Amino acid sequence: MTASTTAEPQAPAPRQRRLRTEIPGPASRELQQRRVDAVAAGVSSVLPVYVTSASGGLLTDADGNVLIDFGSGIAVTNVGHSAPAVVGRVRKQACWFTHTCFMVTPYEGYVEVCEALAELTPGDHAKKSVLFNSGAEAVENAVKIARVATGRQAVVVFDHAYHGRTNLTMGMTAKSVPYKHGFGPFAPEVYRVPGSYPYRDGLSGPEAAALAIDRIEKQIGGDQVAAVVLEPIQGEGGFIEPARGFLPAISAWCRENGIVFVADEVQTGFCRTGSWFASSDEDVVPDLIATAKGIAGGLPLSAVTGRAELLDAVGPGGLGGTYGGNPIACAAALGSIETMKAEDLAASAKRIEGVVLPRLRALATETGVIGDVRGRGAMLAAEFVRPGTSEPDADLTKRVAAACHRAGVVVLTCGTYGNVVRLLPPLSLSTDLLDEGLSVLEHAVRTEARK
């Protein structure tokens, strides 16, 4: 039988937010009780509603509530939930074969994804890629490649960085709780330096870069550094957008010193910031780019893409993994890329920015509890502070997020100080749903700020 003859009929997808019960409802609470007995306590959830279906920018839970999704599974479903091109390619591939391991008997889908990455990533130099499963794997393998290619060991990262949950990437991540606490010791030869946080450091991009470079040269030595790993916009650290000029200065210094400049675009990649990759905003061309999240419309896939001579520095068998570049995930990636091109989702991200930023800035002026509004495209944030100060207000941030959740809008928090609400809607989200979700957020801020 073909996939089409065995597929179950689908109910019409919801088109608007709808609350049938409190959030979470009784069915979700029952599932939560089952979870307590079966799932490790170390795995937490932002909002314990149990999703039964999703379409576009809406999530339907076990109680029939329909929520507006401003999280996209943490910047994963950039093309929207169950995008037709993704679903169609996945169905076909699942009928053909689900796994062979590319390291045993390869297949065309893996090659096609690598060809697409060579086309889409910044720079016109010869490029190659290797595929993995998660963002942390991609970052860790970028470090491996840089160390082999340079013969050096030191890795430089920045304050407020987040790079993953493996041993090496935990060492590269700045925030201790919950990501690092109790899990050490971590991999050696990882060094942290100040980055650029315009709201809190008051420095221009070149000034912040000079401070970081001075620290590296004095405390590590440029000739000892294999790689500088940098998020073009820091994600978990608070959606911190560096001052203009910071990335180009760091990239140029790396080039002058034979250091591999690695852009961790796991969260910023694939049209999220209004460009295919955030590095392009200042015409920065990384030596290596680590990608994941938005690459495959919800399926686990990641990649390291970069200069061919760097990728080829590692000998045969030195890179890979059993599931890396799984054929179904590759099919999803090709469907996701097809959708981004056909629907010009980079432009959609800029449309979202044009709607959200003015409203958040007006809300900041009105309420006095938002110290900074920042971000690009559909990667946007509000940093909450106590009125008249820059003191972080994590409690207000939690209350605002909880109020949004009760009203059927999924928002996420982040930041080293736990005081940032981040917005990551699907790039395909309609303006009507975007407006409605923002109205819920505005009401939550106004209400909680008065308490």
C-alpha cells in the first residue's frame, strides 16, 4: 500500500486560539501524573499541556485547547508545524527506507542536504558539510575539526553563551544552573571572555571586541587558540544582540591569527533573524557554521558547514555517527529549505519584526518594567527590570510568562538573570495570530506590572 492509502483522515486544522478548559486542563493533568511516574525528573517542561496535533502556528492539546505558539519548539519549526513540503517528503522517504547509516551504505538525501548548505551559507569559497543529530553535536564537532586543522587546543567562548549539554559544550556554556551544576568536571582548554551586551556594558562593537581580544592575547595567547566560537545573537543567554562591529572585528582578528572562527547558528539559522544566517547581517563569513533546530522542520538534524580544507583536515572515520544525517531527517530538511525559499520566510521574519518591535517598545515606555527590547527578524526579546533601574526582575518575568500560558499563548523565558521573555514564532505565522498573541502578552505585562 502507498502512504496515501494508509494515512488516517485528518480533522480540519484550527485557525484561531481557543480555550475550552483551564490551562492545563484535566486531560493534560492526568497525563502529567503518568509522566511523574515514568519520566526522569531532570527533564522539565515550560508548560505541561500535552499536545495532540499542531498546524502552522497553533498547538492543540489533549483537552481541545488551541494555543498560539510563540516558541516554535525553541526555534525549530521555522516553517510552521507540519509544513506540507516537510510532511510530504518525510512520508515518501519513510516508505522507501528509514535507515542504512550513511557510514555504511550512503544515500542521495545526505548529499543533497550538504549541497544545499554549501549554496545557502555565507561565502563563495568551496564548502563541505558533515551531518549530525543535535546542535551540541554540531558545536562539539566544529571544535574537533578546528583542533585537527590548526594543531592547537584552546577554545574561546563568551560570557552568556549557550552551546549545549554534552561535556564539552557544557564547559563552553556560561550559565551554571540548570545546565552545568553538579555535572563537572568539564573538558579542559575552554576559556571564557567578555562579549558584547550593549544594554549592560554600554560599549560599541569595536570597543567590546577590543576588550575580548585583549583578554585572549594576555591570558591565553592567540597562537594557542584553535577556535573562537560565537553565537551571532546569543540565545539562551538572553537574546543578546552584539553591538554592530563586534562580529566583524572578532572575525578579522581570528583570520589574522590563523584561528578558526565558528558561528554557532543553531538558533539563529534558517531565516530566523531575517537573513538565511545571522552572520550575513554584517557580511561576516565564518570558517565553520554549526546549524540545527530550524534545519529540518522538527526532525533531529544538525550540521557543520565550512571551508572545504578544514572539513577535509579530519581523516576518514574521524567524523560521523550512527544516526547522523538520517534519511528521514534529510528529507525533512529538503522540504524545510524548499518551503523557506518558496515562501520567502526570511522576508516573513522581517515582517514579524516590523509588527513586534514597535509594540514592545511602546509597552516598555508605557509600563517602565522593560529595560531593553532587542532582536532581529522573529528572534525578539524583552528584558524585564525593576522600574527606574537595570536590576533584573526574574519574578515579574515568570509571572508574565505564566499569565500568557493561562491565556493560551506559549512564550519562553531565558537570560543569565532569568529576566527575558523571548519570542520565537513560526516564520509562517499569520499577522492576525501574531497580533492576537501580542495583545495577550501586552495585557499580561500591564496586569502583572501593577501587582
